[in-house]
Amino acid sequence: MDKKDLRDDAPVCDICHVHPDVVREALGAMPCEERLLSLGEFFKVFGEVSRLKILYLLYDRELCVCDFAESLGATVSAVSHQLKILKNARLVKFRKDGKNCLYSLNDSHISRILAQGMEHISE
């Protein structure tokens, strides 16, 4: 692969000159490998459209699994599976209300992440 091929992907420097102070500072600011792996797993959860739909449905309200199934045209089983993933990632929480199990966003961070993501893709 020649330099022209690399430029098709992303611009590169015309010369090779490492800036040791900048590299040292950048590496010092980087979280440890374990934290980066956790962050990667966290963002993977947002990579499924059905989970994003569930999160948006919960933006300002609580819903039970039956409400999700009706809203999404999905089975209770399929919704339950996605909710389990969201719950394990601490994106949603639930509470019991009699025989109902009502889900909501875990905290305001989740709605801000969604809003910022939407803002980013809308620019």
C-alpha cells in the first residue's frame, strides 16, 4: 500500500516526526485498558436499533413490557431480551407496581447521551 492509498482513507503527515511531549501527555490522559473495554461494551449496547427505540420510548415515561411490544410491533419475549441487555448495562431500571413491571431510564445521563448523539448526527 503506498502513501496515496492511505490518503484515500485519512490524511497523513508528509513527513514522519514524532512529538514526544504530545505523545506522553496524550498517553497520560488515556484511561486504563480495563476502563476502555468497559466503555466499548457500554457503547455497543447503543448499536442495536431496537434497543435505541426502547430507550427513546422511555425518554420521559415508564412503560411495561406489553407497552413496548405493542409500540414496537414485537413479541414480549423479544422486548424482554432487549430490556435484559439494557438493564445489565445499567441503562434502564424497573419497579414493580402490583402485577406490572414498569421500566424507566436509569438516570439523566442516558437521556443526555441520546440527545448528544442525535445532535451530533444532525449537524
